[in-house]
Amino acid sequence: MRKGFFIFFVLIAGTASAQDPTISILKTEASRTITKTPADTVKKRWIKGGLFNLNVSQSSLKDWAAGGDAFSMALSLYTNGHAYYKKDRSTWDNNVDINIAYLNTTSLGTRKSDDRFDLLSKYGYLLNKKIAASALFDLRTQFFDGYTYPDPKTPVFSSTSFSPGYVLLSPGFDYKPVNQLSIFVSPVSSRWVVVTNKTLSAQGAYGVDTGKHYISQIGAFGTIIFNSKFTKTITYNARIDLFSNYQHNPQDVDVYMTNLFAAKFTKLFSVTWGLDMIYDDDTRIFGPNHNSPRLQVKSVIGIGILLKAGT
């Protein structure tokens, strides 16, 4: 993406005042001591926790002059689990995100509007208080079949589990100037784009050669996590991943960014806003001939249940 680096700095500026509530708590508590007795004080090595968010909306119309669908329902689920380990100079961060959402209307039927599985694991060895030599593993895919709708009545099969799937192995350095900010940089990383489905493989989807099931890429990788808790009830988390493929158009930087705002108005209920952005130069599903990449944007606003758990 020729404007990828510009987008990178814009997105970083836009998230420069935010911090993830769960990761912030996790990092803060990692240095906390658990006092059993004055003579028995030990550091807590494992911090575990998670989030569960369920949003549901429904509407129905009867003899409504302005028009509209007689019935519509939207359901979205977001869940997060994390486990953080720290002992002496060794750290190990593990995080998993799951998003699933469906929309049903009388005119369009049932359609999937979100489907994501993202597992991130990062081991680090502290060189000093702010910098660690680290190794990162990331797996991103989905659960169910996905379709595009060039015509409302003619769905086109476009994705399924591990089609695509993205696997990343990345050695590098993790810089944490403050607890709220993590910057991981790797000058040489390996990424595999996987397309296990035979139909999509035959189409050469997601940059994989026609008939092949994966492509291996070498490039530079960076990820930034910036977190914020504005008040006791309003929180925000953001993450941006950047990948430059040395072997093909390195100037076209792949961008993957997630944002989640949450405002709790009771102990159980909340308002959430999720905003995701993706640019992948190998994902060419736009334009008259479906041969052009484009910045993909997804925005979801919901009211529902928000639960937190942690140790």
C-alpha cells in the first residue's frame, strides 16, 4: 500500500490516548506482591482474566408507512481471554480474541457480519526495565463460511476457516516506555498465508498461487498496543499490526487495526463501539473485475452485556 506508512502515522496519532483495560490491569498487577504474612511476601507470577460482551438488537414493523423490513435482528459476540506470566526477567503474554456476529432481516435473510479468531503469544527476556528481546507468534483466521453480495440474491463464496489463515513467527524487540504502551518491532519475520479450501485455492485467492494452499512471505513486522481507561466506566483498547513483504511490493504495507470502546452504565450492561480497519495488498476482491485491493472498514455499535473476570 503506497500510502501505508501515512495511514500508520495517522492511526497511531488517533490512538495515542488510549489503553486496553484488561491488559493495563494485567500489566499493573504483574508487579504487585501478595502478602500472606509480613515474613511471607511473594510475587504473583500468573495473571489471568477475560471479557465477555454480548449485544442483541431487534425491530419489527407492521403497516409502517415509511417502509422497512418487517423483522430484523442483529447478534454480536466478543470474548477475550488472557494469561500473563512474569518471573525474574522472563515474561510471557498470551491473548485470544473471538468475534462473531450475524444479521437477519426479512428481505436479506441471515448474513454473517463478523467472524474472527486471533491468538497472540509473545515471550520476552528483559534486557533492561523498558526493552525485552522477544519472540512473537500470531494466528488469525475465522470459524464459518463467508460470502460477498455483488447482487443481493446471489451470494459469492469468499472465505471459510483457514481460508484465509495468517500465521506469523517474529523475533524482535519489545519496547515499553510506560505500562500503557507496547511497541514490538521485528526487521525479519516469517508469515504464511493459508488457503485450505479447494475452491478458493483454485481461484488463487488471497495472493496464493492458483491451485496452491499457502504462500510464504519474509518481511518486516511491527505491532503497537496502546491502552487507556478514561474513567472507571469508560475504557478503550487498540492494536495495530504492520507487515511489509520484502519479496513483493515492500512499499505496500499491510495494515490490520482493531479498536474497541466500552462504556458501562450498570455493573452488567454497557454500550460498545468496535472499529476495525484492514488493508492487504494481496486481498483483491474490489472493483468491477475483483482485482483491486482497498482499505476495508468495519464499524459495529451495540448495547448489551459486558462481563469481566480476572485474577
